Amino acid sequence: MMTLPGQPRVTVTALGDEERMLVRVAAVIAAGSEAAMRSELARATNGAPPEWIEEVLLQSYLFAGFPRTLNATREWRRVSGRAAPSADDGERLDQASRWKADGERTCATVYGVFYDRLRENIRALHPALDAWMIVEGYGKVLSRPALDLARRELCIVAACAASRQERQLHSHLHGALHAGASVEAIGDTLSVVADLVPPDDADRHRLLWARVRETANVH
């Protein structure tokens, strides 16, 4: 398993209170109402490390789009009282070559043996999407060192489940395992956000997770 530069390998064996807050925040940013978003962010100020919340906010634009991410970040600034940093590595546009290298490593960790096929499939959709996925998504955003890849992947699982993106959910259930999340932690993530989706969706997610475990031969 690859170790990302600046991002030590972390194994998440179970969800603690901090992780439960984190995945709830990821889910409501992706698909919840503004009231739900406001409530979860306010709750998170009393438990989850603020640096983690900031990273989930930043990565949410990859899965929820800029409008939801901007609204959530505005609310976070209000309820947390935290000002934005004066500078950030993410604005260093001269770092594209480093982001590309980091992104290739991170994406290969998440997708494992399916990495080359993924790159071929995305490039067949559009070469720009392949480049943006690696440089922008897996490099500039998901390789940031302030939050480990295992917790990032659990948040992506939560976001994909809440927004009913089952094709991507399937990929990132595998990805969470590859990144260091345990079977228990991934199952708990789906349970923690189950009340945010219709019951039929929650049932489908549990069945999908069972198929992923069977395919990956983990229990």
C-alpha cells in the first residue's frame, strides 16, 4: 500500500464521536437541507477537530459542487467563529506538477488493481476529466495532509450515499478499505447517515456493502 507524501498511513478501526460528526457533516453538505447543514455544523463545533471540518468542507466541492460548499463554508465561519487562513497551499497554482504526482499516488491507493482501468474509462469520457480528476481531485484536494485518506474516504462514502450516487459509492466503499478504514468503520458510516436517505436507499446501500465485502473477501 502506498504512503502519501506528507500524509502518514492511518487505520480507522471504528468510528468515534469525532468521526461520526465528520461523516454526518459530509453527508448533509452533499444532500441535506440548509437547516440540516446548519445543525450538523453547529454540533460539530463541540466535538470534531476544526481542521478536519475545514478539510471536509474543501473536499465537498468535488462531490457536492461549489454552491453547496460555499453555503456550508459560510455557515461554518459563522457558527465556529473561525476565520479563513490568510494563505493556503491550495492557491499555489504553480504546484500543478506536484499535485499531479500526488494525485496519481492517491488515486492508485484508492482504486488499487482497478486504477489503470479507471484512468482509461475516464479518459474515454473526456481527456480533460481524467486530468482534472488526478490533478484537481486526488492531487490538490484529497492529498492534503491535514486529514488522512482513510477518514477522507469515509466522508466520501457518506457523501455518495446521501446524494444517491451509487456507482461512485460502490467505488469508494472499495476505496475506503484500500485507504485503511476497517469493515466496522465503513459499516458504521453507512449506519450513521442512514436516516438522511429514504429507507429503500439505506437498504440498497447495505446490500451493496455486503457485495463489496464479498468481492474484497473481507468480513
